[in-house]
Amino acid sequence: GQPGQHAVEHAELAKTCGDYTFVGELHMMPGQPPQEMTGTAKRTMIMNGYYLQEDFKSTFMGQPFEGRLIHGYDTINKEHVSVWIDCHSPYMTISRGNKKADALSLVGMMPDMMSGNLKKTRSVVKVEDQGKITYSSYDIAGGEGDKDRLTMKITYKKQGAK
């Protein structure tokens, strides 16, 4: 991968471009029912086709919520890198990872909504077909034998898809 060359991973990201609606559930506290979230997302390729930008708009707990994802494939380090920013936090979540089986698995640090402390998270992105993407986020377990805890699941449906 020389600088200036596109990789197959860039083309894979480009296939997910479009306008989406989504339904999500946030599992904020173990044992509590999830909070529902709905909204829209627009996915476009930017910067000469090297990066996917997603503009995410929703209402959460009665408040408007906006986020932006910049996601690319680093051809030098051979890994996917994403940066997430939103209107509720001054912290940029930077995650890195690669495809495992048919899903993209990324690990990063993000603030815990309850404590404000940083926590290690894993995101799993699966493109089911041209019209559906699922995104799941997990808190990574700290201790031996602990299980990672699902914190969020979002199902995107491309507008105009069958």
C-alpha cells in the first residue's frame, strides 16, 4: 500500500454510502430495560474516497443528539480506524481493528455515560446486505471469566433498499 493508492477496503466502505433510517437500543444499566433510539444517518465518501463520513441524527431521552463518524482503512498499518464525535461529549473515541469472519471488530476507549471515566469498548459492524448494517457496542470485561456486556445495538436500513 503506497500512499495515494486505494485498497479494496475503501471500495467496501463506499458500498455502504447512502441515506439510512435506524432503530437502536441502549443498555445503560445491567438488568434494566433498554432505552430506544431512532433516527437517520447519511453515509458519504470524502477526501478522495479514502474516508467514510457518517452524519448521525437522533433524539435520545427527549434531547436532540448528533454524532459524526469518520472511518478509513490505513493501508500502511493495515487496519481500520474510526473517529467518533458527538454533541454530548468533548472526547473523541478512536477505535482500531480489522475484519474477523464477516464483521468488522474495532477496539477503542470511550467515556462511561454514568461515571464519566474512560472504558475500553469493542464495536462490531456487520454489513448484512446492501440495505442493512448492524452496529453493536460492548464494554470489554475487566476480569478473567467476565463476559463483555452489550451496551448498544443499532440496525440501519438503507432508504430505497428492498
